[in-house]
Amino acid sequence: MAKSFEGVFAALTTPFAGDEIAVEGFRKNILRCNTTGLAGYVVLGSTGEAVLLGDAESEKLVAAARATSAPEMKVIAGASRESTRLTIEFANRLAELGADAVLVKPPHYYKSLMSPDVIKRYYFEVADKSSVPMLIYNIPQNTGISVEPSTIIELSRHPNIAGVKDSSGVLSNLTDVVPEARPDFRFFLGAGSLFLVGLLLGASGGILAMAAAVPELCVEVQTLFRRGKLAEARKLQLDLAPLNKALTQTLGIPAIKYALDLLGYAGGAPRPPLLPLDETGKAQVRRLLAKLGLLESQAE
């Protein structure tokens, strides 16, 4: 995979106006993030509520992301479908709309039949027929299936399987994969709490939900690391940890969207059945952002 696929990618949210996607709000967020030092964006990921979107909506978002992103920034689009054929068709459609790579999680509805051999065959077939590079998406807490390091290492031999986004939070996945995968295979952390540790152990960057709300601070962690300022990087990583936990673990997508609203982005409510953040959650997010110095005042 090209070196330009290194760095911090923001896992973008999907704004809604009522129950319709708000493409202008989506573009507003990208325009603001274009100058933050991000390497690019992930559209149609978990943070983007991809499983709640139709194909036509998904295609509009990818086209808007490509049209709005700075030319040097990369757009990675989630293309997962439950069948091999549908995944290939959707991946190639998103490539036509401007995606530079696709992010694909394993099929999981028939999880009892998804043996490592079945998963490998699925990924190899998609990679064979995808017109753009593919990244494996390992998020077992959502799919119920872990793409094991031995499987990822074998998949890394395929020239069109460019990397993995690992959101499992299992750091040993990185230490197992990085030494054994092909040299240009990219390992991206999806767990923001492990970002600095991952960089120290050889990760290429991060695909982070937190970077949708605080992109500059996520980029700064990697910048400090690259400059050898590890004490400063460590402090910033620890400062960001409570916010990351709230946005990705305890409160989730409604909290990310509320944080975006507070910071001047287009956030809004999630799509049902997800519910907006309650008042207790809102107060927690306000406190966390104020502690980072991102709000002028913190009104309860």
C-alpha cells in the first residue's frame, strides 16, 4: 500500500436532517477537517452508522466525501455485505465514486459457519475482483467474529489486501501481525486508547472515531511520536483517554455526535433505533471537552 495511506484517518459520522442524510452537513465537517493534518477519511464505517444506511445513501456520501476532501487526502469506504458477490459489486461501485480503498468486515450473520478457511476465501475473492485496495476490518465486538492474526498474516500475501483496521483492543494482534506480514502491509489501530502504544509497536496509523471530533489532537499524538517527543505524546494520549472511552465505549455514537455539535461541526441525532444522548451523558461530554480546553465555558 502506498505510503500516503499512513497517518490518522477520521472515522466520519453521518449527519441526518430528520431521518434523511444531511449531505451538506457531512461536507461541512469534511471541509473543516481538510486542514487538520489528517491523512484522510473513512466513510460508511461503524461511526458512520453504515448498517443503518441504504445503498443509494451510502453512494451519495462517498461521492460527497471525494468531491469535498482535499486532493491529497484519501477516502476509504466501508463496503461490507454478507455475500461475496454483493461485497465485490458494492466495493467497485464505491471505487467508481472516488473511494481510494474499501474497508471490509467479515460476513457474520451465519457466524457458526464462518471458519478461518471460509473467511480467507471470502477476502481473497473480494481482493481479486476489487478495483481498489482492500483493508480488513476486525471488529469482533460488533460482528462476533475475530479475524485472527494467523489469518491476517496469510491474507497479507495478497497484493490487493493492503492492510487491516483492528478495533478489537487486543494489542497482541498487532505484535503478532506486524513482524510477519509483508513489509508494506498497513496495520491501523481502531482503538483510540491504544494509539500511541500501537505506534511504538509499528502501527502505520489510526482509523479513529475520536478523530471525527478532535482531529487536531489525534494528529498531534502521531506528530509528537514521529518527532521523538514521547513524554509529550504520552501525556496527550492519557489526556484523551477519558474522552475516547466515553465516545467509543460507554456512550457511543450519540456522544460523538453531541461532541460535534458542541465543537461547531454538524452532529445531530443518530438514526433510529439509536437514541440521542440523555442529559447525564451530555453533561459528561461537556466536562470532558472542557477539561481538554476545547470549550470556552462549561455550563451545566
